[in-house]
Amino acid sequence: MIIDHPLLGPRDASEFIYLGDASLLNRPKWDEEKSENNFYKYLYLRENVAGMHKELWFHQQGDRSWLVISRNTVTHEIFKVELATEFKKNMGKSND
Amino acid sequence: MYYNVFKILKEGLNDNKGWKKTWKNPEIKKKYDVIIIGGGGHGLATAFYLAKEFKIKNIAVLEKNWIGGGNVGRNTTIIRSNYLLNENEAFYEFSLKLWETLENQINYNAMVSQRGVLNVFHSDAQRDSFVRRGNSMIINGADAELFDVDKIKSIYPFLDYDNARFPIKGGLFQKRGGSVRHDAVAWGYAHAADELGVDIIQNCEVTGFKIKSGTCIGVETNKGDILANKIGCAVAGSSSVLMSKANMNLPLESHVLQAFVSESLKPFIPGVITFGAGHFYISQSDKGGLVFGGDIDGYNSYAQRGGMDMLEDVCEGGLALMPTIGKARLLRMWGGIMDMSMDGSPIIDKTHIKGLYLNAGWCYGGFKATPASGWCFAHLLAKGDSHSLSENFQLDRFKNGYMIDEKGQGAQPNLH
């Protein structure tokens, strides 16, 4: 797979480390009534979709930035690559 | 149809005209006692043990493609029971014992070959950890031997013992481990289950569950609705997709694992060898091809194919261990979809929906587990409570903190 890094251009996927579902950016609040159950869901449960998947990749052998990549898990086709900081900023603004 | 040597002789003289189909293609009934979703190794084994050991009649196995087309036909065929944690080791040792008598049980030649599994180690610290693992195996009734370098040299003279970075210091050997003809496992269980009256229904994809007030009463398929008292799901890498139809999120990620076969060579690797410094394992099939594999590619995938960078990584590991294979040409490669769990251990449990049961999370260790997985899942389906060997493989163990984390990696599936 070739990942089109927003700052560095196309880079081979082997330069990156995969963390997992981008929902890991939505860390639950620790001081809520249901926080125990929320953390269980956050840490252990995954949608694990066959199809479009937003996921966190780390450019370990590059600029060490965190990226959010929209990728089809059935075809490995990559549709969108964003810096995780930008993605997080926009999270509240749109519906995705 | 019962296979034996006299039958072979008779059919040989009769131009092989009397063979019947190994399993039938039956009409689907409206209702079954138990439906197993997934006609792979685990699903077919479950159906067989349900019929044979737990005397359940009226069972169906639903397979969306053809049986044995998933991971049971996509692995490196290794069987072993060399785990560290008691919860795993006791279970896998039970599985290895079932492998030893499998062919008589299912009346099918699965070419079970206990040719020995050797894990080499490369440092003093690794030696200590392998000794500990070996002791854990022995405590749980398995066999384990510690080999020194001279002993390994007498079996495998061609390994790179003086490798500057990863010299071989010895190995942990399990003599009863080995390999099995993987396709024959699926076909053999299908044959034996079919003989006991199990309906094996291919090209039947489950598209939904029929759930009424918290109880699963049947499935919706592309061939119509089928009712059942109990439904067991054993679909490996597709578990999350299937269970999402019952609105469940599982503690699983699906990852692709590749395997490779070289051209046929004269026999020179008598057993299974694993590299201790990287992720590489190899054996030689009875046809002569070198069968080898390594780590998962590391990202979520349902593609059943992986990337070239992992091929390079696996071959680097292979060449560091045995440079002699460098001249062999690669013949085939393929990928299977692994249901990687959050602690690297499997799930055999009921769900919060009554009548719906789950068998999943085998990571890339599912093949060797096939008989015990089938046995324990059948026990759960027949009796409603867990077999003592699988009682720790609970779905909610992540919530309760009873993880079985063999490698101590935490909730990061691509590291297990």
C-alpha cells in the first residue's frame, strides 16, 4: 500500500505502524458514572468493519506524525489521509 | 460410506465406479435443533462432536461458499501444544490428543504426522523463557524436551548456527507436534458428520438473525429462513461482520496472515522449525514444497491477500535461520483472515442473546485447535455450560479483567 502523506507525499506503508480504529481518539471521560463500562468499550470492542474504515497510523520511520486514514479493508484502497491533529479538530464539526 | 483397505482394493478392480460422494447435498429443513454457521474446520468439527459425543440429532452446518475454503485451507498445517499459560496449554494439549486419534474417529486419512516441532532460541534469556514454557507444558501433561546445539545439529545440520547476530543456542522440542493435511481435516470432519446425519449446506449465506424478545430462534439466509433452537457461529475472520447482524461489537480485529509454498524439493526438513529471533516457521510438505509463514501484515483487512513487505520480512527471517533455502523459488502465496482477539486467546461462549453462541478469536492459532474447539463448542451447545477446558475463554473476560494474554501485549491485536 502507498500512503499519500499530507505533508510528505506518497510513502510506502511499511514505513508506518498501525494502531487501529480511529475511534481510539475518542477517549471517554474518567469521571462519569458509566466510565468503567465506557472504558471497556473504548479499549476492547471494535466495529471491525468489512469496508470503509477510519484508522490510526503512525509514521514511525518518517516524520513521526499520527495520521487518520480512510481505507477500504476489503480492497485496501485508500481514500483519504489526514493528520490526526486536523482530524481531531474537525471531529465535532461534521457528522463523520 | 465406510473407507477401508478392502474397499480400496475392490474399487481398484472395479474401475473406481462404486465410490459415493463424501458428503451429500441435502435439502434444507425448516427447523433444526442446532445450526452451525461456518463450514470450516471448527464448524464441521463442532457438528461432528455434537452428533457423535453429545448425541444431538438434526444438525445443520451452513457455509456461504464451499466447505473448507477459508482458514482451514489457508494455514501452514502445524499442530502443537507448546503454550505457557495453563488456560491455553491444557486446552491445546487436549487438542493434540484428539489429533492423535482423529483419523480413526472420522474414518478419513488426514495424514496426521507427528514429525516434531522445534523452537530454536538464540540467547540465555530466551533459553530461560523456553525452559519455563517447557515446564508449563510438562505440568499440563504435554511432552517437551530441551535440545542443545549438538542435538539440533544431528537433525538439522544446515541451520546457520554461527549467525553473528542470532547464533543458535539450543531449542525447545515437542516430539508429538507435527503437521496435518489441512484440507483433509475439513473433508474428513464433513464426511464423518454427514455419516451421522448432519446436513452440510454449501452456498448458503446467513444474512441475519431472527431474534424475538432476546432469544435467537433462527437465521435468515439467501436460501430462506431456517429455524433452530440453538445457533453456533464459527466463522473466524468474518465473526465481527456476522455478529454485527445481531448488533454485537466483538473484542476482535480481522487481520490478514500470509503463507507461502516453494517449488518441490527433495526431502531435507524432517520436522517443523521456528525461528526464535524473528517471526518465521517452516516445514516441508509430503509433496516436497517448503511451507512457511511469518507474522500478520498488521492492519485490518478482509482481502485474503497481503503486501510484499511482509513477504520480504518472512524471507529475511528464513534466510537468517537457514541460508540454504535462498535458492528455492517461491511457488504460491496466499492470505487468510485472522480473528485477532484483544488478548491473543480465543472465545468459546454464549452471548447475551439466548440461543446464540460464539466461537471466535483464534488469532493465527486456529488450525491446531480444531478438534478441541469443536469438542468444547459442541459441549457448550449441547449442555448449555462451558467445558472445563474452555471455561476461561469467555466473551466478557475483557470486562471482568480475566484476560489470557500469552504474550503480555495488552489490547493491541496486531501484536499477539
